[in-house]
Amino acid sequence: MIIIKDLHKKFGKVTVLKGINLDFPDKGIHTILGPNGSGKTTLIKSILGMVIPNHGSIEFNGKKILGEWEYRNEISYLPQIANFPQNLKVKELFKMINDLRPGAKNESELIAAFQLEPYLNKKLGNLSGGTAQKVNIVITFMFDSPLIILDEPTVGLDPVALIRLKKLIHEEKGKGKTILITTHIMSLVEEISDEIVFLLDGKIYFKGTIDQLKQQTDQDNLESAIANILEGSYA
């Protein structure tokens, strides 16, 4: 589905991506890991066309995305921080999204699943961070997109909402979708990931399954395996 070739990106004098080569095939959950500043969000925004690389190419379903926009209709994206219009009510936001991108299939089910009914008439600026994240999740999953990108989706979620999010991710995977996730929650990574990509200083240090990473680093758990990579890179 996604093929990335020799991707470079600079912001001023800082090089954020340094020759990234990646492919994400159809179906499955691919988790992108790395410390803050490793290039994860820049990589995601490059796939979305929100960041223009200095060099390299990205293909989506066999077509290069540079200068294109139609392919975004095939993507649902949950940003790490959602900047909603503060004076808009929750139900008004849902209506606006529907007007901009018709075709929502399960909006009412998602609203019920994340218990947002009491908040529909409240202004977005008055919501807690966790409730705003639930609104963000509903908007992301209300469309039947073959590619779903989730940037730190668990931020602010209570345990019940987290369980429902994981169930939702598994359901979408079961429909044959491709899901890209960034997260710092190692338990979530181990529970849902088919493949992990570890990014550090704009380079890929590992791509494969969790078991393969454990074997490569000779560690028994994921956190120790990642620590091993970090220790090796800074040695």
C-alpha cells in the first residue's frame, strides 16, 4: 500500500529524516516507535502530504503522492493533538465533518461506544483532554478508509475508553485494513502490533516483529529490547 524510498527532510539546518526506506503492505498493524525527536510525526505527515520531503518519494497504491490530494480520501488520520474550533459544539463538529467528507457509516455507534451522548451539546473548548480525544477517535473511525493512521491515540484515555479503542483497532484490522500507529505505551505495542519500526535520529534501526527484535537484541521483553537499541546507538 505504501512504499517510501530514500526519504530526506530538513527543517532549517536540522535533518529530521535521513534516507528512510520503508514499505507498509496491505493489511495489518504497523507500530512506529522511537524517542521524541526521532522523526515519527514528520514521517507520518510526509505520508499525509502535510510535509514535503527534500528528497525521495512516497507511493500510495502504486502512485506517487507528491502534488496529489485525492489519495487522502482513502486515509483516516488521528493527530496527536486535535485543534478543534473552541466555540463549536460537539454535535456541530460531527455535522461539519460529515458535510466536508460525506459517507460516515457508524457515527452513532461510536458516539455510544465512547459515551459521548452527554457531551453533544457542549462546546469543544469546555471538554477535558480525555473527552476531546474520544471526539477525535470518533471522527477518525467514522469513515471506512483502507488506511488508518493513529498518532499517539491513547493520550488522555481512561481504562474503559482504552479497551474500546483496542477493540475498535482489532475490528478494523479484521476488515483487512492497514493501520499505522505511533505510541509510547509498550503494553499496547505488544498487544496489537504485527510489525514494529524503530526510528532514531531520522534513521530506521529495526523493522520486523516483536519476537524478531527480542531475538536480535537477546532480550526477554520489549522495553529491554528497545533499551538495548538505544544503548547501542549512543555507545
